[in-house]
Amino acid sequence: MTKPAPLKPVLRIDFPPGDRLGRGKIELLEHIRDTGSISAAGRAMDMSYRRAWLLISDLNRMFREPSVTSQRGGREGGGAALTPFGEELIRRFRQMEADAAAAMRADLDWLETARSTDD
């Protein structure tokens, strides 16, 4: 019998009236950081360029400072880069995830022991 994957809390921050910050947008930022490209970041997450661009547009609108700067294609090609704020946003979100998991560790352990292993 295969052991099930461990329980994992998922962090999402709601910004009323309807914006959200969660692991998907943060992962997209990480891919942009790693690839220098919104389209490559979208492909890495199996999403269209348009969807990736809309998510980045949302992020840039949600905060006083942009998370990503982009340059249109041309002879040298386009590209995208994280701003210092975007880098800090990733760092802080990942730290919030770790802090939340640590705070819930005893309860997660309890849930894990009570979890059914039936498929």
C-alpha cells in the first residue's frame, strides 16, 4: 500500500472586494524570475500567455509598486523581470506559508493520524 501524500495547508490572502494572492500567482512570479519571460512562465504552468499576462496585471494593480516589469518584443526580443518588490513578495509569501504550517504542525499531525488510508 502506498503512503498518501502528507497534508499541506494552502495559503490564500483575500483582498476585498475580489482580488486574491495565492500560490498560483507566486509560482508564476517565480517562473518569471527564472525564465525572464511571461510566456515561458505561463508555459511552465500550462497556461496561455494571455492568462499569465492578466494575472501579472492583477498583481501589478493590487499593490502600490509593480511586481513585474516587461519589455515588448522587437529585434532584441521582449522580456520580463521581477522588481525588488516582486522578489520581496515571493520571499514574504513563502515565509507566511512556512509560518502557517509551523503554527498548525500539531493539528496537522493529529489530522494525519486520524486520516483514512483507504483509497
